[in-house]
Amino acid sequence: MSGPHKYTAGMTTASSADTRARVTRAAGDLGALAVKQMEADHEWFRALSAENRSWVGLVAQAGITSFVDWFGGDQRTPAVIADVFGTAPRELTRSISLAQTLDLMRTVIGVVEREIAGLAAPGEADLAREAVLRYSREVAFAAAEVYAEAAESRGAWDARLESLVVDAVIRGEADESMQSRAAGLGWGDVTDVAVVVGSTPRGASGPVVDELHRTARRTGLELLVAIHGPRVVCIGGRVADPMALATSLDPQLGDGPLVVGPTVPHLFAAGRSARAAISGHTAARAWPAAPRPVHADDLLAERALLADLPARHALAQRIVRPLEEASGGALLATAAAYLDDGLGVEGTARTLIVHANTVRYRLASIEKATGYDLTDPHDAQTVRTALAFHRLGPATRTTPR
């Protein structure tokens, strides 16, 4: 209590009025000196656009003017500094970081503190410096508040943009609007994109999104996230290993399937990865033993059962066509006989009237040609599904979205 009361009592003398008058007359000069000092001390300030330098100068001048008004009044009342930062547009917080703002504040306060000692009446230099320190404390809190509000506003806006971009990716709307929004999120030149779809955990969704973003930052990856009811759609950028990305995100996601779509060159081609991952997340229930995470391509058979035409087309291209083209169709006939009759190697050999070793050789050739091992239950089911769709002929239904 002694400090403020002592200070206030001292500033009510006639000589203190003289000090205040001197400071008031020098207010404009103080602002000019502060701007010159900023230009001398900070290279990044000199690199700002003329408009932004002008705005910063206005902020500095407003701060000094507000200090002078307070200094010349009743200093027992709190300093009114709401308008110090109100002179500049909120967009300035995007051009100048909080750390840079603090640098500027130190420079301005240093100039005022240095000059005010020469303006004070004899014996009152310490009292004037104390006034500067008291006022600068309030300015520091005001700067923190401005940047906190800007961060909250920007965070809410970025979250809205993020959701709109993810929605556009899912719908396959890679138009100029999406491009503009993606650029606003820093995704204009992000490559190697993969989509991961998991289940929404119970509880509030906000912390889930925040945790997913933090995980991505720790691994050095870009990430867009949106919660769509029971699903969490995560779009990863600069992804070298999509399965590793899914594994890192796994702890923040709910129980159930965790499906990884194929990697695509950029965000505007991510619709294909998103649709595959979402389809796989829905279809994964048909394969209870599916690993977590699982690639969408490992769920082609299950996705095809949901009328996913790209999955059905992939089955034909990856399984049926290679079997038709190899050995004059002998591999296709062997796969059909082995799977349809369930007779094993010996029974298949009798059906095809070939030696059992020939069947074994063809089974190895089938795995080499397609990547599917007919002795593995799930691989066998995938090939059996591909053959069934092949017999049904071309599909005419459209893929539901």
C-alpha cells in the first residue's frame, strides 16, 4: 500500500504538475522516437509492409497518448488501455506474433522510460519511472488478452474451415472453394495424402480432435480431422507410411475398425482414399478377425458386398484378370475348382484330371499373380467373392455415398 500512496501523494505537488505538463508536450516526440528505435532494433519490423509498419506506429502512439492521459490524471484509478490495441485491425495479429509484439513493447517502454527521466522535474525521475512500469504492466496484460482473443477466434474459424474441407473431400468436391479453404489451413502444397477412419470414442468430441492434432504434430505430419457421427475421419498429409499414421492415432480413437485408405498425390485426389476408408470402416464388421489398423484394400471383398463398385472393379482387375490371362485360363479354373468344391489339393487334381503337384504349382502361381494365398481363409474368401462377381457379370448399380 505504501508504494502507490506515496507515489500519488508526491504527484499532487506543484512540481509534479510541471512534470506532467512536460510529458504531455513531449508525447508526439516520444511516439516518433519509439518508431525510430523499433526500426533500428528489429530487422523483422523493417521487413513489414508499409501498411503494417504504419499500424504498429499508431499502436505505439496510442499507447503513449493513453499513458500521458493517465499520467496527467488521477493515478489511483486503473489505467484505461482498451483503445491502445483497438487502433489496429485484428488482422495485424496474423502479421506480428505475440513475441514480436512483446519486443515492440519493450522498445517503446524503454524509450519512454529513458526520456521521461529527462522530462521530470528535479527529484521526480524515480516517480515518473514507476508510473511507466505500472502502466506497462497493464499494457502487457492487454496485449496478452488481444492475442488470446485472436487465437480463440482463429481456432474456431480454422475448425470450421477444417470441417468444410474434410466434408468436401468425402463428397469429392475438389473445386475452387475447397482449394481456397485448404490454402487457408496451410494445405495448398501438401502431398502424399492418406485418409484414416476410426470409430468415435465416447464422451466429448472436442478433446478427441485436439489430441489427434497433437499426435500428428509430434510425428511431424499434417492432419485434418472431422467427426461424422460414429466415425472420425482423419486426413493425413506428408505421409510416408499410412499404417504407421493409423497406429499413432489409434489410442485416441474408439473401439472398432480402424481403416486406412490408399495414399494419393495431394488433397484434391483424397476423395478416393476417403471413400475407400469409409467403405472399409462400414464393411469391416463382416471380417471380425480384421487387424487394427487394416488397409481398405484388404477389405475389398467385404466392401464389394456393400455395392462398393470401385472395390468390385478392383477385385476384377487384381484377381480375375490375372487368372484369366495366365496359363490360358488354367489358373482361373484351378482357383474355381479348389474354392468351390472344397476338395483340397487331391480332390482338385482329380476334378481337373491333373497331377496333385500340378495343383500345388498352380496354387503358388495364383499367389504370385494376385497376391492372394488360397490356403489363407480370408484370402480364399476374397478370391471366392471375386469369382462370384465375375460370374454375375458387369455391375449396373451406382456406388452409394
